[in-house]
Amino acid sequence: MSNNLYDADFHAWANEQAALLRAGRLDAADIPHIAEEIENLGRGERRELVSRLNLLLLRLLRWQHQPVLRGHAWRLTIADARDQLKDHLADNPSLTARLPEAIAAAYRYARRGASAQTGLAEAAFPADCPWSFAQIMDGGFWPEGQG
């Protein structure tokens, strides 16, 4: 029944599997799908890391390249993005080992987004992230700009 339930009603399947695991009934549990879902959770956390980095890097690029638009609200959104990223890494400390690849991926998106939002060509932004992770997360770091 579990395999059919997995395809037909994921929520019901998840509740059933949780109950089976809590009861120690591994023989009745849908182990292959449980393993797949756990792996999906891990991939989701990595995607969330890239997403949070993208948002922060986009804001830092805009800060750097649009100095006339800087203001208190921008400072707050950057501070919030830093705090949310810090919280995500605190909840998932093993993701720290993936920061170089996550920053590279996030910066690609941020660069494209900054181009779209500023009206500047992508070539106006460095091809690779110009800041270290320590700088990105430093509450006192505000990239000075072109402008």
C-alpha cells in the first residue's frame, strides 16, 4: 500500500512512514522512498543556501553599483539577508564545506539579476564574486562603488 500511497497522497504517505518508524516497524516502512526523500531534503538545503547567497550578493552588487539609491532600507535588507544566511548555516553547519561552490553558483545568478535590475550590462560586474565569504557576512562591509 505504501508505494501506491506515495504516488497518490504524499502527505498521507509521510505520516504513515513517520508512524511506522516511530513504532520501530522498519519491515513495513517504505525504505527506498524514505531514503530518496531524505536526500531531497539535503538537496533542498543546498538550494536554499544558494538562494540566500544570491539574494545577499545581488543586494551587495546593487549597493556597489547604484550608490545614489543607497539608503536605510537597503542597509536593513542587507543586514537581514546576512542574518538569515547565518541562521541557515547554523541550522546546517555541514553546508559550510560547500560555500565555495555555492558562492560561485549564487554569484552567477546575482550578476545576471544585478544587470537586469540596474540596467547595466553583465560585463559591468566582475565575472567572479569579488568578495570573500568573510566580507559578504561582515556587517561592517559595504562595497564602495562605481558610480
